[in-house]
Amino acid sequence: MEDHFSRLNQYRCMWVLVFFDLPTETRMERKVAARFRKNLLNDGFGMFQFSIYMRFCASRENADVHTKRTKLALPKKGKVGILQITDKQFGMIELFQGQKEVETEQPVQQLELF
């Protein structure tokens, strides 16, 4: 039987990152871009940078679910990239605010109900 620690290890847990560059010239384009961002937030993504949102997932299967949801909400115009990486890979990121290195945030334990 699989124990709790092997289920939530750094190689099984995933991060889904969504990068986007959407047009915002017209009122309708701004509305479409805002709706896309709202869909990401409603699906548990958080803003990493202005056009980069990320979500922690307990497994590759869970990451696939959120990737599929994001694909269903893709706008007709603009560029969107979706990247899945392991928690171990994400842990190797080097973050800077100005020239000062900052710690990466640890994921919040999420309770998922099916």
C-alpha cells in the first residue's frame, strides 16, 4: 500500500504554469483576457507574474485535469503556453526581486474532494 509520503513526493507532485500574451486593444479583447485570467483563478491558479499563473498539483493526473480545463478556456486570439514541471524542478528555480534573491513559496496543502 502506498503511504502518504510516497504519494506527495517531489517527483510525483507537479506544477502547472500558464504563460499568456493576450491582445487588449479593444474593450472586447480586454473582456476576453479578463475572463481567461478569472477562469485560471477559479481553477486554483495563482499569479506568479502579470501574465504567468501557476498551480500546485498532487499528481501528474491532477495536473492533466487542470491543463485540459485551461485548454477548454483558451481565447481565440493571443499566445498561451502551458508547462508542467515536477515539484523538484520547480524547487530549483532562482527568484530575484531587483537584485536580491528571494525564497520560493512552499505550496499550500490543498484538500481535493471528488
